[in-house]
Amino acid sequence: MLQELFIDYRILVPINTDSSAKKNDIYFVPALLDPGSPFDNWAYKCKESWMTTICTSWLFIHSVPSNLMELVSASVLRDLNDLGKRRPESVSSEASAIAQSNSSPLLGSSQSYTSEIDRFHVHQMLCWRSTLIVKFRVEVIDKISRERKYSNVEVLVQLVGQSCETCVASENLTGGRQRLVVCGKGPEGGNGQRIWSGGYGLVLGAVERTINSYNGIRKPKKEIVCPKCLTNHHIRKAKTWNYDYVKEYGDREILCLKGHSVNTGLICGLPQKLVLEDTAESSSSLCTSTPVSDIFPAVVVVGLYDRKQNRITKVGSGFIVDKKLGLIVTAAHTLFNLTMDRNKADKDYFDLKEKGTAVIGIIPRSKDTDTRNGPARARAIFRYMAEVVEPVSRVELNRRDVCVLRIKTRLHEDVGDELENLFQEERVVLKPKKLKNLAVSVRIEHEEQIRVLGYNQGGEGITGAGQVLNRTIDLAKGYICRLPEDHGHEDKNMLDRKEIVAMCPTISGHSGGPCVNQNGEVIGILSRADPVDKQRCYIVPSSEFIPLVESARKR
């Protein structure tokens, strides 16, 4: 009798909804929750450019039901408890079904992805009276490679007043309005597939089901918050779209009032397959005006040489930017051990005892190596040794994944596969001869067609990654899908890193290779591939390394 009374007055909120159970034995007790602030455990901004925060909110114009957050928290806990009873392999499909049935019609259908969520589980749950944070651990199996990977997804649910500093898109709100905010933070690749399928869609569906259960109140205004505003501005200054407007807008790029272009697939949970169908044909039939055979001779292999072990320990790509001075631009992470935490880095040159030296492989200009017939015969040989000249500070290395090398010496003989003969007697080369450099351009445009050139070290056919040092150049084609921001983060704790995002299937070993436009001009160098979406990559724009090249010319 007392138990039923507690349930009627919401002192106890049942969580176990299994109809086969004889009684409810799991309860949520809202009165025990701490009213304190949760923001020691949550941040809207992401330091890594492959991460993003997507956000849906309900703006209450008038009063908010007094027990809203209690019912929202109970609804989320109930769905998670129900999923916990399922077999592990069915968790993902059950979560997807719940999210799609209880949330918006914009959520993705059962279309297949390049990689799929195999299972996920709740890593941590934190509850306050007005806030709920759920941290998910997502397990993914790549459909092509069958490789098993893991990601973290964090979901925030918060009821907050417009005067609070943690209220998103509240700069111009008046009248004491409140927002119920649902945010998901995780990998952006694949239109945020891991965010949506890894817990965010589930929580969003539970929240919307709770809101729709209220009768006799004016329905709140449902809005979608611009993720780029959350990344680059104070969260109070973020702009929003009306949910119904986005639904009618369709599957394409949409602009917020600050001019940010965002793919509706990301903010609405559409599978990337649907987004790319219209562009697949244009991406596969790129029209280029500069033959790749004219570009190949300027693209080099860059290897970090360990003199003590007499071997190459790391391999990447690069390009010659100044043939007279022998200057080469490449990715810094090939020569420096940059950690995932960009605020610090390990010792230079991967803890090598002496100053790092790079061995440079070029495609020679000779009758024996004819590159006119394509990359199959465009093979590099090791000829030069080079040293890092820029940047000279650790701060610059943390800020951008790029460095400039200068050729210092030439090997006594050209070396191909006989790497044991690589480092015999060297002779000084003051003016490297017969080098070719590429022109550099700072002009980039949305959907501009590109090519990324480099030396694949990811293995091919029966050859596994790292089994052999590949010296045959290849290329990947794609297009620009996001331009670098013109301003840094307003949050001074965030790193000011400018990057181009491209849809281009790059491979290990391409890092540092030039990204060229149709005219053969370098608009940036490859930094890395997206850890989730292998069709997506990040490029350091040329505007970031031009000052380093100019400084190197004066040294």
C-alpha cells in the first residue's frame, strides 16, 4: 500500500517495465539527486576535428511541467534497462528501432553503412535534478576489413533557463524561457553514424516520447542547434533551425544565420549512403587539366631514419616546394611523436637519441623510369638525406601537422629495394639538381575536385600493412566538403587549428602528400584519415605552411 502511494506521488518511479515480471523491483528516486552543476563532466566543444557535438532542443515559451526532468530521466533509464536485458548482439538493432519509432521521421532508415554498430553499452551514467549525462562505449566492425574498433559517445540531457551561461542559443531569448537540450558528442564521420546509433538516437527518442505524453500544455518549439556554432562560438551565441524547416529542406547542405554550412544528414541522422548518391557519379568522373605524370616527380617518400638501428622507422609522403633550395613539405607526425592530446607531444623524432634525419625518395627523371603510362611505373628511389628546418618550436608542432625539410646530403648511390645499402658514404649537395617543385595556391572552394598523391604503406593484395616499404606512387580522388574556418575558437582553451575536410579515400603512407587541384597546384597536405569514415580525410591548408616555407628560405 505504501509502495503504491510512493509511486502515485512520483517518489518512486518504476524502471522495470517487463510485463512478464511479477512486480516492479527497480525504481528511480528523483529526490535523491544532487542539484549541483554537472559541467565538470561535460564540454560542448571538441579538441579533435573528427569529433563533433550535435544538439536538439525544445524551447518552452510558457511554463515547464514541474516533473519534466524526473520523467525524462526515468524514460531514458527505462529504455536502457530494457536494452540491457536483450542479448548483446541485438542491442544495436533494438536501439535503432526504438530511436526511429519514438523520434523524428528524419532519422535514418535501415540502409547499410560502410561500418556498422555491432554493440554498445553504458560506460557511465551521471544524474542531477536538471541534468543527465550518459557515456556510451560503442563497438564497431568494419564491413570491408572486419576490423573491430571502439568509440566513445557522450549524451547530455539538460533543462536549463535562458539566463544560464550553459544554455545553448540563448543570447537573444527573453521572458525567462527554458530549453530542454539533448546533445550527442562523438565521431563526426559517416554523418555521425556512431553518435546516432551509439546512444544519442535512443536517448532522443525517450525524451521526445516523454514530451509527447503531456496533454493540456502548449507544445514546446523543437529546434536543431548548429554544430559549427557550438564548436566555434560561445554556446549562448549558437544559431538554430526550426525542426519543421529542416524536415522540409531535405537532404542537402543548410546554412545557419552565421553562415556555417552543415549537412542535414549529420544533424538529422540520415545514413551517409543517401547523402552521397547524388555526388558519386561526379566524384568518379573527375575532370583534370594537369596530367598526374607532370606531378609525380615532385612527390617524395619521406622516411625517418634511425642511424643506430640502420633502418627506416616511419614512412610518409611529401612534396618539393622549392627545387633550388631543396625544401620539402611533409606531415609533422611522420617525424615527431605527436600525441592525441595536442596540448603536449613526446620527444622529437620518436625518442631517437640524435637529431632526426629523413631519407628522401624521389621519382628519377631517366629513360628507365617513364611515368607517362601512369603510377605503375612511377617508382621512387632513395637519393637524399634531409633535416627539419621549420617549425622550430613545439607550440607550432602542436598547432599544425606540418613541417619543412631541407635536403642536406646526397647518398653515394641511388638505393631501391636494397635498404641495407641505404646509408653508405654520403656527400654534401649544396644545390640539388634535376628536382621538380609544385606550385602552391591558397584558393579553395566547396566541392572542388582534388587529388591526393603519396606512397601507400597500408598494404595491398596479399601484402599486409608494413610488410614492405612501398616506393610506387598512387593517388586518391575526391572533393572538398568543408573549408577551414577563418577564425579561431572563441574559447581560448581550444587549439587554433585550421583544416580542410575532404571526401577522399586516403591510405596509410599518404600522410604529408600533396592535395592538388585540377591545375596541379597544391592547396594543402594530407594530415590524416577520419577514424570512423574512411572516405573522409583532413588536410592542412597551404596557408598554414606557406609562412614556414618563407621562414625556411631565410635560414
